Amino acid sequence: MKMPQDGEDLASQPWYHGPLARQKAEALLQQDGDFLVRASGSRGGHPVLTCRWRGSALHFEVLRVVLRPRPGRPPALFQLEDERFPSLPALVRSYVTNQRPLSQATGAVASRPVTRQGPLRRSFSEDTLTDSPARREPFRTRKWSDSQPAGLEHMGQSRQDCSGPGALAMPLSAVPRTGSDPLLLKTQAPLGSVADSLRASDGQLHAKAPTKPPRTPSLALPDACRRPPTYCELVPRVPSAQGTPPGQSCPEPETPWWEAHEEEDQADKTFQRSQAEVSFCPPDTTSRLLGPQNRPLEPGVLRTLRGLFLEHHPESTALHLLLVDCQATGLLGVTRAQKGAMGVASGLELVTLPQGHRLRLELLERQEALALAGAVAVLGCAGPLEERATVLRGLVELALALRPGAAGDLPGLAAVMGALLMPQVSRLERTWRQLRQSHTEAAVAFEQELKPLMRALDESVGPCEPGEVALPHVAPLVRLLEGEELPGPPDESCEQLLRTLSGGRRMARDAPKFREVAVQRLRGFRLNPELREVLTTSFVRRLLWGSRGAEAPLAERLKKFQRVLSILSQRLEPDD
């Protein structure tokens, strides 16, 4: 069963039914594996995944973990037991696609979504799941806030709780009103019940302190009136809390390396004369996703990468790309040995020097490889036309997240735009027409904002100041220093030559400022090791050409892959 992949909008998911009673939800499930997601009224509108398994309807309340607001990550994570996801659609997509059990205890597997019929009813749960500031909580049961000594034993109980041993037998109108309570219509209560409730003069305290609520409440919450539980018990894993003694808060995570080395790098002001060419492209190591001997464009790896990118917002992917680009450029993660070998503090300075030849070639290869990988993402979609248009929209959204003022990663922006402007992709007229029809906003942003911006950057007249830019566009300078001629008439190319060289001097001079901006962009950023790996040059090289083909000369590899992309493009939309 193919799952929808329309962004992270919960209301657009056909398996989401909004506010739906438990009995009605169970009636919609006919076979084992049928499932839906609803907003439970008894759970305050929280999402509940209802699934039929072994002839019974099971209900799983989805945990919502609120995060501190930080750039590049969602406001909350969603979890059943094991993995946490940035959105509810990502959670459902992962469990259904991989056929993973919803819980270890039940072994239930959700496989067939039950599509809702008719329009979606609005409820406050949509605001809760999207963390909207305009959320308005419904009237809720107020907790017992009696300040009298005799009321300590009822602390934390709601006024609608069922009566039990030791409970006060008093009507709602007889509860002492505090300043924050809304004024209710008063009704006469029996004098005896009021006298029993107001025991301020008896001076009797409860024999023992009230029981503390558990730190991690069970998810199998029985009804207040002792009805049997209707929700399956989950045992969620909390990685950040493992090993934490009771009564202590979780320790703060260690400072990331891109922040920890900042003071050390600024304090080191002595450098040696350049001794050898330096490479910031790490050698091939054991990959999490690729085997030791892989073939080009393995289908299983491509499916894994697709799911990995779908689980991350464009802003998060942009920050991952910024981090890897800063490492590949030598702006972050430069060791003392590398500084001593190259004679300068940053790759932005090294790239302007004669001994920066190797670094310049690595940066050119990286941009070409990333652009080819983006083109493969589009041309490899042999399914419906809307699927390719959705991939185009994803690339446009990633480019917008990389532009100046956002992540400010201009080399990453150039690579994504290189994929979108590649002839094999730009010739897909029906795909671009579908993008304009289905995702008009992305199409307009590409034509009116991204294309003019990329043209200005290539001509060295675009944004380049530290602040809105974290990593400058080095490709024009690199190509110029490697002997490539500038396009255009001689008079215009001469002016562009002067602008490019002047921009290169400013870039080398402002390298410390760019580093500060990059560290600021990445502050509070949560790294996903797998996503970071797939954005490295060595991984993309092996993904596109295989472990054996990656050793061939760059010019030969690029020429062969361009022919492959042309064949894929013709198969999708043949020439008339």
C-alpha cells in the first residue's frame, strides 16, 4: 500500500479522521492491518492510532514530546515506543512502509489506511499537533486547589473524579471559589455538606504526605470510574534519560565540536609556512548505508535515502548540508595539523592561494556530484507525474532554506540549483507544468526568486556579506583560478573578472566572520549521523558511480553520467 507523502500537513492525510469516537473508529476497521488516526475526545484531542489486529481493535495514544525552540528542528517529536519523528505523518509513514510493530507487547502491524469520507471536522487537536500560537484550549477539568489543611489528601484530583474512600461528598457549587475561578451560577447546597467541606478550624492534617505522581505515567490509563482500559500500554524509550538516577534531571548534552573548537581556533595565531596541499575530503570509511563493494544507484539504497529525506524538514536538511559544506570548504573542523600544513587558518583563505589547487578541485567535484544526485532524485521517479512534481517542489523548498538570510549556504544552494537547471531536468515540460498547477507557490519562488538570485551569484553581484551568508559562493573564483574562461562578451567578462577577484580577497579577509556566522546558524542544531553521511562527497561519489567507478577520473565519470541522465530524461518524456 503506497503511503501519501504530501508534506507534513496532518489535515491532508486521508487516514486522519479528526475528532472521532472510539466506537465509530472501531466500526470502520474491517480486516487485520486496517488503521486510522483520530483525535480522541477522552484524551483532550490527542492523536490516537486505532488499528485492527487479530480480530480486535487496538488503540495507541501517540506521545508528543515538546522541544525547546531551536533553528532547524521541529517544535515537537512524535513517538510510540522506539523511534521519534518530527511529525505525525512521518511516524505513520515509517511504521506502515517498514511494517514495524506498533508495540512489542501486541505485535500489531498497521498496513492498510482507512480513508475518511467527507470533509474533515475541525478540532483543537490540529492546533495542538502543529504547536500553533493561536491554540485555544477547551474548557478543562480544574484540579483540586483547596487551601484548607483537610483538603491536602485530595490534592491533584479533579472535581469529576468518581467517589472513593475518603473523598469529600460535596456538590460542585459548594467548592470554595478562588480568585482565578470563573463566577458560576450559585445554587443552594445542603448546609451539612458545606459544613463538612469547610473544616478550617479543626486543625487536622493528613497523617502522611500525599503520594507523588509518577515521573513517567503509564500510557495504559484506566477510566476514572475503574472501567477496564481501552488503550494499549506502550513502553517508550527515552534515549536522553537512560542511566539518569531517579530524582535528577537529565544532563545537558555535550557541546558540539563545531562550537567547542571556536575559542581554541581564535587563540591560535601562529602558523607555519605552507608545507603540503591539504584535503578536507575525508577518506572512505565504513558506511552505514553502503556496503564495502556497492554498485551504482542501488535501488534499496535509493529507497532508504528517499525515506531519510522525507523524515526531515527542508530547514533541517539545509543545516546538515551547511555543516558538511563548511567541513568540505575548511571553514569548520580544521585541525591544528591542517592549519600548520596549509599556513592559514581557513579553507576560504587556502582556496585563493597556489597551494589550494587540491581543495579547489574537491569543491568543483562536490558541486557537480551533488547536482547530479539531485537530478537523479527527479529523473529516477518513474511513477506518476505528480510524484516527480513533488520531488521538484522538495528541491525548491531546500533551495529556499539554503538561500541568504536562511541557512546562508551558497555552495549548497548552487548544487541544488544546478540540479534544477540541468538540461535533462529543465526539458521535462509536463513535469514543470504539473509543478505550476499543484505547487504554484514553489514554482513562483523558483522563477521569480531563485533563478535571478543564482544568476547574480554566478556573476559575482549577489549577496556575499557575512551575516545573511554563512558560507560564500566560491565556485566562480575556483573556476577562474583553475583556468576556466568567463562567459559573455570581452567587456562584460573583464568586469566580472575584477568583481570575482575582488570578492575572493574579501572572502579570505572575512573568513573568521563567516565562521562565526556558521557557528551561530548551527547553534542548537541536532545532528543526524546518517543524513550527514549521505551529504558527504565520498558517499555521493560511491552512490552515483559505485565503489569501482568512483576511482575513475572525474571528467570521464561526469561524461558517462550525463549520458545516463539523458536516457532517463528521454524515457520519462520522449521528444515528439
